[in-house]
Amino acid sequence: MTEANTKRRARGGGGAARRAERTAVSVETAKYIERNIPNFEILTPEALEIIEANAEKVLAEIGVNFVNNPVALERWREAGAEIDGERVRIPLGLARKLCATAPSSFVQHARNPARNVEIGGKNLVLAPVYGPPFVRDAQGGRRYATMDDFRKFVKLGYMSKWLHHSGGTVCEPTDVPVNKRHLDMLLAHMTLSDKPFMGSVTEPSRAQDSVEMCEILFGKEFVQQNTVMTSLINVNSPLTFDDVMMGALEVYAKNNQACIISPFIVGGAMAPVSVAGTLTQVLAEVLAGIAYSQLIRPGAPVIFGAFVTSIDMNSGAPTFGTPEASQILYGAGQLARRMGLPFRSGGGLCASKLPDAQAAYETANTLNAALLGGVNFMLHACGWLEGGLVSSFEKFVMDADQLGVLHKLAQGVTVDEDAQAMGAIAEVGPGGHYLGCEHTQANFKTAFWRSDVLDYKPFETWEEEGARDTQTLASNRVARLLETYQQPALDPEIQAALEAYVAAKKESMPDAFM
């Protein structure tokens, strides 16, 4: 056991903490997915080399902008880049050389060590929807999100077996001032769940608050030596890195906390309409962003991100679950693996306004592509509606249920003696059935994945129970999960210290809603 781990565990001492731990109800959470299936590779080696060469050319000849950030410009100048105003041109090979210090995988620690996740390699970590200002449920319809909604989503995430991560801004609580809501959101993740979570990125000082709250939760030395947050740094595509996102990146990289460097691209608007052209821009932006993180702290953990969708050329609205988006996801995964970096993409993405058939089709297309494309960290895995404008309670539990399918698929096909079932085939013989045979009786509990939401009853039973559609079943499950929720144990002294920090921070500044 390392010294840091010893100190972390010591902080959970005290009679009250031990009593709380003994009486707490443990919620079952599946371990993060470890793939036993191959990745789907859509690009040939020649295509990959062309895209990589073109991305390097973009950085060297066109360059990227680091706006309102003279410190970043000076860092680049010292590293050997050419600076022209706010434009940074990075010589061939320099960005990739800097990226070489980023780790190929890392562990994000949860306050409950049993919930730690390893991001990278063949692993897939699932995290919920991120960022919507609106919420929707069957009772209240579409409305602006509140802090009460946020807390409910955190509870649902904690109760979900197939989710490994609590996420970040699962919805944007508009009833709390902009400059203070991150404090309440972090407090909810830290106290209402014991899964890993994300930090705030909406302003550099809020990133610093996130680090300081983690130092209360985990211990200052532990935070400096271990990764306890993974946070989303969006590139202002095309080829622009703004001071807000980079300021947050600087805080997290300095403190050894992980950042997802993620171009935010709607093809045809913020990138070319072609798959190869979009992948070129994605790679150029990721190279520049990750290289910058390594200028701040070599070895800082990062994730190669790619959030890419296309545009409907009739309405101008973004589309999801399209074949082009899957092609880009597959290609970006190959590029990330060639760099030896963890990869973020995918999610339960859809453009539908309701948790309906459109939502299901589009979501399934993206979830399956993410599994096959080698994604290591999947944000928006459940709850996303309306192009990311809405967090839906019903879709949250519908999607979270379907994540179990990914777990099952990722296991691959077993061909050991029991799986070959030769004894069962011999026992039943021609014209029989397998319902009562020894092999079925020994394996029926685990042989097939089972949904906790969908209805498989005969028509007559379904009709007698009210002919409930999937949204109604999901709404009932939301209510059951929230009714049975119990807060995971936390040392009362740590919880009190977190609450005192939040109260003092809020008191120190006036409310601001812009």
C-alpha cells in the first residue's frame, strides 16, 4: 500500500464514520467494461497516415488560435512554436513529441475504492449525460432544470448498476446563480454518490474550487499524487482554444487531474463535410490541446476526445446516430490508439424530442459504434434528448438499462467445456427440449442478459397491467429508484467540512446569473 493510500484511508476514521459504513446499504455496480472483443477498424494504414500527415500540416502551416491567453502563447514560444498574434503554428512533429509524455491509461479514484475506474486500454467507462439546461419527465414535461433535478439525477446514477461514473453537469441547475452552482453540483456528486465524478470547467477559478473540494474529500497529498477527477475541455472548433477552457485545463493539469481534450464539431458547420477532412481537423485540435497540457505538466493524464455529429442541410440542426458520425468515431478511435491514448466518444445521442422510437434508433446506433470503436470513456451514456438540450429522467433509466447489453456483448463468446454444452445436446437428443435439462438448470440465471425496464410479458398480462408503454415503465422505475435510494456512507467530519467550504465560498461573492 502506498503512503498516499494509507493517508487517504486514515481520513475515513472515527466512530461515527465506522457506524455509518456498517449501516449503509451497498448498491451493486458492475465493474467497468473490459472488452474481450476486437475493435472495428474502418481506415486502412494508408488512410491513417494521410490523415496524420495532413493534421501535422494544419498545425504547421495554418496553425491554431489561443485567444486571450498570453501565458499560453509564451509557453508555446518557449517550446519552439511560431507565434503570430494569437495564432500558434506548431512545427512538424513537435505536438506529437510533446504528447508522448501523456499516459496511455490512468486510474480515476472514487471515494469508495471499490468504484475506482481504469480509463484506457481495452476498458470502457460509462458516464451519464452532461450539460443540458432543460429536463423532461412524464409528469412535468420539458422545463428548466433545478438543483433538485440535479440531485435526483445523481441519485439515479448512483443506483444504476451499469453506470460506472457519476459524471459532471448532468443537468444545468438554473435556479442557482451561475457563479455558485458548481459548488452545489460538486457537493451533490461527493455526498449523494460514491462513484467517480467530473470537475467544473466553466471558469478557471471554479476548476480550482473543484480541486480544493477534492482535497477535503480525499486529502491534499492524495489529490496531488492521484487522479480523482476527469473533466471535459471542449475545443472551440475550428482550431480555436479559448481562455476559459484553457484556464480550466491549466488548473487541472497542474494538479495532476485528467482532462478530456475534445473538439466539439458539427460537420458542415465547424468542420468539413467529408469524413477524412473532419478527422484531420479533429486530430490537429487534439494534438495541440494534449501537447499544451503536457507543457504545463508532463505526464498529466488526458483523454483523446471526439464529439462529432453532422448537420441537417435542410434545417441546419445537428443530427445524431448517422452513419457518417459512426465512421468518424471509428476513425478517431484508430487515431487515438496509434497515439497510445485513452479515447472518449459516443453516448446515448439522439435528436428526438421524446424518449421514443427515433431516440431509441439513434441512441442504439451510437452506443454500438462506441463499443465497437474502442471508446474508453463514454460521456452522455444515458439521459440525453433533443440534441443535448434536455436531460430526460425516463430516457436516463431506459439508456442505463441498455448499457447492460454493452457489458454482455463486450464479454465475447466463451467456448470452454461448459459453454460447448455437448452434454446438454446429448441429454436432450432429437425432438426434445432444453428447459429442464441439467445444463439449463445450472446456467439459466446467468445465461441471458435481462432488462429491468422492458416488458416481455404475454399480451394478455401486459393488457391487464395497463398496456404500459416503455416511457411509462421507465417513469415507474425512476420513482422506485428514488424511493429506495439511500445515501452512501461518508465520514460526517468530511461532509461537514465540504458543506462549510461551499457555504463560505457562496458567502464570499454576490450572486451572478451571467
